[in-house]
Amino acid sequence: MMDSPMLKLVVCVKQVPMVSELPWDSKTGTLKRNMAEGMMNPACKHALEAALEIKNSHGAHITTLSMGPPMAEEILRESLAMGADRSILLTDPRMAGADTLITSYTLAHAIAKECPDFDLILCGCQTSDSETAQVGPQLAEELDIPAVAYVKQVEIAGRRVRMQRESDDFLETLEMDMPGLITVSTAGYPPRYVSLCGLQLAFEAGDIVRRSMDDIGLESADVGMQASPTRILDVYSSIARKKNIVLKGTPKKSVETLFDQFGDKLSGVMAKDLKTHDHDRNDDDREDE
Amino acid sequence: MTEKMNKPGQRICVFGDYRNYFQNRVTLQLLARARELAPAIGAEVCAVVFGSQVSEYVCEYIAHGAQTVYVADDPVLKDYCVETYLFLAEHLIRQYRPDIFLIGATDFGREFAPRVAKRLKTGLTADCIGLEINADGLLVQTAPSFGGNLIATIITPEKRPQMATVRPGTFKELPHNDAAAGRIVSIPVPSDLPIPRVRLVHSERKPPREQRIEDAGIVICGGRGMGSRTKFKKLFEMARLMGAEVGATRPVVHSHWADHDCLVGQAGKNIHPRILFSLGVSGAIQHTAAIHDADLIIAINKNPNAAMMKMADVAIVADAGQFCSAMIRELKNRIRE
Ligand SMILES: Cc1cc2nc3c(=O)[nH]c(=O)nc-3n(C[C@H](O)[C@H](O)[C@H](O)COP(=O)(O)OP(=O)(O)OC[C@H]3O[C@@H](n4cnc5c(N)ncnc54)[C@H](O)[C@@H]3O)c2cc1C
């Protein structure tokens, strides 16, 4: 290659509901997803920020890519306001209900079609809704490129990417050659603030490229729920399923009941052996105070 | 594409994640759960170990329930490496065709498992907090989402293996049994092992630091209902016994019963404990919004109608200080050292 061409970055972003406002219908036991207000998944925003910093220091062209319903366009507009150059929304009702295996397959096709000469793909390390952290690593497998998850800091020198991350109590420095993929953790790259005015402009200007399944050359049988190996049997609110056992009586009695019913759970999390039954000791029954 | 890789009921494999052996017992916990599930599908429980000079872990896994251990022991496997382990795991699974493959939801496990699943084109459920076998002999995987607000149960009906990463602390390990016997199957490391495209330049263990409240498996939160600074201090004794961390509400921090570091809530820290004890806390939204994913919430309050009591699994109507003392006595009696 002659003089180094401009870096091409792809940032995958997802729209997620604002968790604190999750509208849960306690009567029907379902999530009113259509009522949940959307936002850009926090880790995806950190990934975009990492891309923007690369753009600042090296010069780069940033494409943001999202797969989702038409309303996910909002977060793509936000990404343009933050400084992305081009945004692609993959939207097609037939893609709905895909699990991570099929989502990564679909995204890989879109990238191969729309930005085949990418240098680096950046994803958020996990989403705040399904929290799987699986799509990034699976996308790298699908594209057969090197990948590192949970990246906190990234530097680029020539074709080489150097990354720092924490993994299971180890601080690691890793290197790979581009093209590659990283998933960015929320430990670094606090996202820049976009003024309301900037957002406003992004909503008025800036085209979002829309792509359907046919545009990226996929067939119904390859995408969405029917292609996904996993099946969701049931979804329920953890609060609705809380047992809410009420214990009254002396603190001592309650503590004993607690150990009788949840001793296994306690000892599992404490990683300590607990004696299971110990009612017949007759040490002091007094409570303090 | 939908061809099944296996008839159900032969093997449950557990990935031997030994890198943080003494802190992280998730492999042992998974072996224990696998032993409980195995009879329902007539399976054998196997551990899979990759590394260099790992015989010590192989013995540990047998002593904790593994009936067979597949081990690739070679100096080239000295460092944890996703790509190399992937290559070995893919070949091992294609050869032995386990029905189920379980991996601890450590950082490594959560980077490694999705790529294994992708290569095998099978399903994977992340960060499970429950595993069962249903009437059809399928693995029912329970996983939280939306910060633990929603719980989903998921199956992989067709593809094999059925894969899940499982949150540490979900299951209890079996006691160490020196007399347990297990088969050790040595996996040859091929000479054409692909050279990893990601190079480890440097790795160091983080200096052992105090457990942070954000990462603690058990958090004990005290509120204004603890009554006094002296009584609040008892929470630290309870926490020491349980290996837990102490959290506090805003009034507690304002009264200087605890440091600002302990503050849990909108103005403080987010916590993700497996178990939360909440003593003398009313349950204001600014506090509870920062509590994610707790599988077991135990609230102690004089007032049975406090919001915190309503969101608890176990709501104990009692004086918070007295409960704490009773808890400390009981822990001292029960903990086997
Ligand atoms: C902008 C803003 C941000 C905030 N951020 C935070 C934050 O980050 N973290 C936070 O914690 N708060 C925060 N707050 C404050 C929050 O709204 C609550 O006021 C606070 O959480 C209440 O703390 P508490 O439960 O300890 O006290 P209280 O609400 O006073 O509740 C005390 C509880 O103890 C019980 N009790 C009393 N005596 C006993 C006894 N002897 N035994 C057992 N139970 C007893 C009572 O029944 C009651 O339920 C914030 C508030 C605002 C406005």
C-alpha cells in the first residue's frame, strides 16, 4: 500500500430501554416494550467515544451500525451528533427475535456488504437489556478476525492495535493487527456530552441509510427467531416472582428459619461450610439490648 | 444445518477455569450441579482442562465430582489464550459430542464461550442463575436481564451442545472427597496449533485489593433504622464473618456512622450482590435503583409495610440491631473452619 489510507471504523450500537422506567404490566406479567423509552446502550456509547478519540488523533471515518426497529434511528442520529460520519440502520421485521448467534450473523453480513474494507470494529462489551456480552465475540468469529473483549484503553500504531484491559483480576496488555474487533468496557472512554442544539441539528440533517434483509443478501430462513438455536420459554419479572416470606417472632427464631431455608444459598455464596442443623444447643438465648 | 450433533444423555462437560482458583470456585460449583442434573439424562460428568502442569487441578476436579477429566497439558498452553483454547475446545466437542457444555461466567468464560458456541453453531445462554433438566431432557437455563428486573428461561431444543455460562456463587460445590475416583483422558495438542492472532504482551495480577462493594457477592446495607453508630458497627462484624461488604443509605453517611464509600444509591455506588441484607432501610427509590440482580433479598425492618420489605424475598419484622446480634451469634456457631 502507498500512503496509509484513512482508517475505517465501524461501531455497532444498540437501542435499549431505560431500565429505570421499564413499564411492567403486573396484571398480564409482560413487558410493555413499545412503551419503554429508548436510549443508546451505555457500553455502546463508550465504544463510540473510543472511535471518536481514534478519529481525533489519527483521522478516521466512522460508520455506526444498528440492527433494530425503525425507532432505533434515534440513537443513530445521536451517534451522528457525537461525531460519526455515516449511520446504517438494519431494520426488517423478519429479523426480530434473533438470538446472539443470529444477530452476529446478520451484522456480519451487513458489514461485509456495506463496509467490507473496515479496519476496526468497536462494540459495547455488553447491553443493559439482555446483558449477554456475546454479540461482539461472535461477530468476530463470523468475520474470522482477531478480537479482544472488555477493552479499557486502545492505541493504534500503523496496522497494529494495542489494548489494555482487566480480565479476572489480571491487568493485560494485548496486541493484534487490523482488521480486528474490540468490545469496549465502561471503565474507559466516558462519552462526550452532546448539546441539545447539536442533537437538534442531527435530527434535522444527516441521512440514515436504511437496509433490509434483501439489501444485504439474506433470506428469511437465515434470520430472526426461526433461525436462532435458542428458544425463550418464559420471561417474568423478578419482583413478581419474589416469594416475600414474612417472618415475625424473636430475632433468634427468624435467624434460625433463615438458615434452615437458605443455608445452602448462604454457604454457596460465602464459600464456607455451614452446619445445617443446630437448634438443640442451649447457649444464651438472650438478645442484645 | 439442523442436524443434531448428539443423542441426548451422554456427557455434561464443565470447563475447568482454574486461573483464579482460590477466589473463584465456579468450576467446582458447576461440577456439583452437573452431578445433580446428570442422572435425569443418564450422563457422565466431565471436566475439561487446558494448561501447563495442571495435574493439581485435575485431581481437585475429580475430588469435587468430575467422573472424567479431559486434559491437554502442554507448555504451549501456559497462558490463558482464547484462540488456542477455542481451537482445542472445538475439536474436543466435535470428538466427544457432549450434550451440555457449562462454563463459569468469569471474564474469560464470557469471552470464550460465545466464540465456542459460534464455531459449533449452537445456542448459548449468558450468566445463568439456574439450571434444570425438564421432562423432555432439555437443559432449562435461567438468566436475568434488564439488571435482574426480568428473568428468562431459555432452552436450546435442537443444536448441541446446549451451552450456558453460569454466574459464580449460583451453586454450592461438593465437599472435597479424596477417595473419589475419576478417569483422566489425555488430549494431544496438535503440532499445527494455529498461532494466536492476538498476542499477550504483558499480564500481571492486580495487586490484591480490598473487595469492592460493587463486586461483593453479599452486601449488608444498613439504614437509619440501625439506630446508632455503635449498633451500625456491628454490621462490620457480621460482614467479616460472611465475607460480605457493608453498604449504607444517605442518612447513615450524613450522620457519619459510615464512610461515603459505603453509600449505595443514585448518589453512591451500584451493587450487584447475589445476596442482599437490608437492615433498617425504608427502600427509597434513590437507594433501591442501585441494587441490581440480587437473587435473594433479606430485609429487616420494624415496619412490615416499608417499601424495602415489599421487595424482599424474606421480610423479617424485627429490631435491626437485635437481628444483627442474633445473626452474628448464629454465624459463629455454624461456620465450620
Ligand atoms: C437527589 C437525591 C439523591 C439521593 N441519593 C441517595 C443515595 O444515593 N442513597 C441513599 O441511600 N439515599 C439517597 N437519597 C435519600 C433517599 O431518598 C432516602 O431518604 C434514604 O435512602 C433513606 O434512608 P434510610 O432508609 O436509611 O432512612 P429512612 O427512610 O429514615 O428509613 C429508616 C427505616 O428504618 C426502619 N426502622 C426504624 N427503626 C428501626 C429498628 N429499630 N429496627 C428496624 N428497622 C427500623 C424504619 O421503619 C424505616 O423503614 C437521595 C435523595 C435525593 C433527593
